[in-house]
Amino acid sequence: MGFGYHGQMENTPPPVTFDSDPAPGTVNFGIGQPSPDLMPTALLRRASDAFLAASAPLDLNYGERQGSAGFRSALAEFLSEQYGSPTGAETLFVTAGNSQALDFVCGQFANAGDTVFIEEPSYFLAHQIFADHGLRIVGIPMDRGGMCMDALRQELTRHSPALLYTIPSYHNPCGVTMEEERRREVARLSRKHGFVIAADEVYQMLHYSETPPPAFGTLLADGNILSLGSFSKIMAPALRLGWIQASPDLMDRILATGVVNSGGSFNHFTSLVLQEAIESGQQSAWLESLQSVYAQRLSTMQQALEQHFDGLAEWETPKGGYFFWLRLAPGVETARLKPLAASYQTGFQPGGVFSCQDGFRNYIRLSFAHYTDPEIRDGVARLARLLRENGAGL
């Protein structure tokens, strides 16, 4: 299933309704976060206790501006293991999660009025962050192999972007993964045309049936690359802890900023707790457990869709991440169906919120991360009933 090409658009994206607190009994597949049973409370308690028992007073100070050297060393070892490629601690900068990191990147590597290339469709909060910075958004179409290179080259003849934002592995919302050669080509083009790649790699480690191509964080020597990672998807969102991986020249620009020099590490205390979790092996073990649970939930959603969505939608089964991306019949306005979902005790994200070009209005994004297998089966059945009873079949 292709995603279509809609041309460029520079409008502010439509507002997004957040669904983080659904009514009791509702199975809302619009929620793109872990379920309550996957919050590692006991693990974090052990790691916190171990850190506090061994901590010194200076551990509670501002911290090093690039982030704790001990934490960056532990994180580098963890990433080397997960990426299958050596990662140097000197390439890592500690952030307060991926949204903060992307906002920071926009502030330091672009100016109001500059152009940012993004995949079309793409993560709706990225749209809002770019709009906050006054950036001009140009969408680049996708297919099964990720961002389309011919379209990217064509747009580079028309624009000189400051940034290119991509979610290369298990894309949000599409679930597709950018092919390795395309990653290397994007890196080459960044050097040739002078733009900075902001690679949002939060799903890189959430693979279930295949190992994805090399992370952009392993390609720093090939282009102007900032690889953004986070513990939100592989540990817990409330930690608000992540990292940027960068080459020496881009790291120098990061470290020269006033906010870094005036305040030290963005999330010093939490990083030291996570250092304990990494060094004790608990982070790796937790990631393995998440991969197992999410693989099962993905399979459960696939089976439920096959059972209930025949004649309603088309989709391709993702091999990692959180999301299914479903195409309904042309002319179906999924945004208009969303308010009806509450009466069926279900929910979804309409495709239009992911578009910078007023496209994908007949698509829906479903997340399998937030619910158990029985809840997924029930929720898919309810959603199918909503669509059938409101004339949304193919």
C-alpha cells in the first residue's frame, strides 16, 4: 500500500486531541504510550535506592553540560550493544526527552522562516514544534521503503532546508522503515546541500521480527546527523530522559549554547538513576521483555484486524514500533468519525493530524502498545462496528 504524493504544503497542521485519559472501559487505540502494567516501578525503585545509597553530594549539583560522563559511558555501551556498532561517549549529549531535544535542535540549527523537510505523513507533535519556531514545512512523500529519494532530490532543487526530520525505523504513523541505502543517500545529500538531519530514532530498538537497518547514529561520519533517542519508549515516558548523538562539529555547536552553559545537564539526577539501571543489566533485560510483550500485542492486533476489518480497510503489518496505519475508502473522513468513537468505547487517531498537506483524511492510526491482548481484541471489534454502522467500508 502506497502513501501517495500530495505536493508541498506550508500551512499550520490541524489541532490534535490528546486521549491520555479515556473513560473507564474504553479501548482507545489513539494512545501511543505504554500500558500501566508496563511501567517499571520496581526496577526504578531498585535503581534509585542503589544510586542514592552510593551517591555523593556533588551528584545532586547541576552536572556536566554534556551530561554525566559516567552516564554517557554507560549509555554508549548500551547503544553499542543495541546498534551493533561502536558508540563513543563523546558523541552523546543528554536531553530531557525527545520532544525537548527536537525543540532544542530547532532553536540551535534553524531560524524563523527557514525550511524543514519532513516525511508526509509524520508525527503530529513534530509539526507543532516546527510551527512554534516559525519554520516552513515541506512534506516529502513516502513509500514502503521510507522517504522517497526522487521526491527529496526534486524538492532540493526548489528549497534550501535548514533541517530534515525523519523517523527512520517503524515510522509514526506509518510503521514503515527506511531502507539502508536511502539512509546513506540522505546522509550524503545533507553534506552536499548543507542541511542537518534530525533523525528521531525512538523506535529503533523496538523490533520484533527483524533487525532494522543501521541507526543514523551509526552514520555520523557520512553526513550532518543528529540522532535523537529517548527512554520514553524503552523504559518509561515520565523519566523525560533522552540523548542526541552528534559528530564533533555539531556537538561543538550544541555545547556553545547559552542554555547549556548556564544550567548544566538537562536531566542530571534521572540520568544517574538510569546509569545504575544500565550498568546492572536491568535496562537490557527490560527492553527484551518489552520486545516480547509488544510482539505479542502486534500479533493480536493483526489477527483481530483480519477477523473484523475485511472490507473495511487495507494495511501492512509493521515489524516493530507501536502502530498500524489503515487506509479506509476514499471519501471517508476519519476526523468526523472520531467524536462518535466514545459511544462505542473505542478510539483512534485520524490520519489527517499527521499530514502537513491536508492529506490522509481516510486513514487511521492504531497503537497496540497501551492495551492487553483481550482489550485489543475487544477494541478492534468495537472499532469495526463503529466503521460499519457509519458507512466507512471500502
